Amino acid sequence: MNNRIVQSISNLFHPLLSLTWATLLLVNFTPLVMLPTVTRWFLVGEVFFYSCMLPSLIFSLLSKIGVVKNGVALRDRKDRVFPLFIYMMLCYVQLRVLSVQGLPDWAMSCYLGGAFLATIFAVVTIWWKISGHAAGNASVAVASLYLYYLFPTILPLWMPVVWIVLTGAVASIRVHLGRHTMAQVTAGMLAGALCIVVANAID
């Protein structure tokens, strides 16, 4: 496959976009679909701001002042540690903001799982590099399975199936691009899945 296409797929399913993808699932394939359109899109935009736009801006700024290399890509494990702790804090700020807005527990579990995953990444990255792409997409896949279990009449079965296939495809792409080893993408997928399971168990 053309490397440009492969890279585009990798970018589209970047870990910073995982919570936005999960939010799109929530507002279109759960009872949240009954909220006013403006409210639903405000929620998507809010999550995109906290989990993608703001961290991207911060990472780019850190790159410009020489704290990290490669901007948002953060290819060097040592470069990832400080930005990932910043991302972790943003995830918990987002979690607090969303909880104040009164989202139901089954929806909040997606964001709680995301915060758990950010914490695991920030800590593990001190010693080892694991795949954020694999983790982020695995978390969305498991979240979609959970939501299908809760709302089988609203969320179609093909949705979690597609996310499972996407998770495997994106993990393979990361190995193909030489960004990660099989062990790193496998660890990422397990971490992403586990965080959503634990978050749902808590809620």
C-alpha cells in the first residue's frame, strides 16, 4: 500500500483523536442522540478541544522551544514523558468538566477509561515505548462493544466489528511504518482494552 495512504490512515486514527471518535459514537448511537443537535456537537467540540486541539498546541509549543522533538509525533520515547503527563492532566480536567455537565455513568466510563489510559501511558513511557495508536483505537473498540451491549437497538453490531478491524489495521500500519514493534502495539491494545473494562466496572 502507498505509504502516503498508510500515513493518512495512521493520522486519522491518531491517539489524540480517540476520545473524539468515542464521543461521535456516543452522540449518534446511544440515547444521547435525543439531545438537541447543538448540544451534541458542543460535546464533540468540547472533547476535541481538551483531548486533541489543546494538547497538539502544547506539544507544538514544546517542540518550538526545544523541549521535545517531532512536535505532535513525539517519536522519541524520552520526548514523550513530559507531554504525556500534561496530556494526562488534561484528561482529568476534561473528566471533571464533563461530570459537572451531568453525563450518565455509561458515557462517563469512556472518558474515565481515557484518563486511566493516559495515566498508564505517562508512567510506562518513563521506561518503555508502547503504541498510543493501538491503545486509543482498542479503547474505542471495547467502548463500542460495551455500548452495543447496553443499546443493541440503537448501536448496530457492525460498529464494534469495524472498530476491532480498524484497531488491528492501525496497529499493523504502525509496525509497517517502523514506529513500533509487535510487542509495543500488543501492549497498547491490551492497555486500551483493559482501561475501558476497569472504568466500566467502577461505574
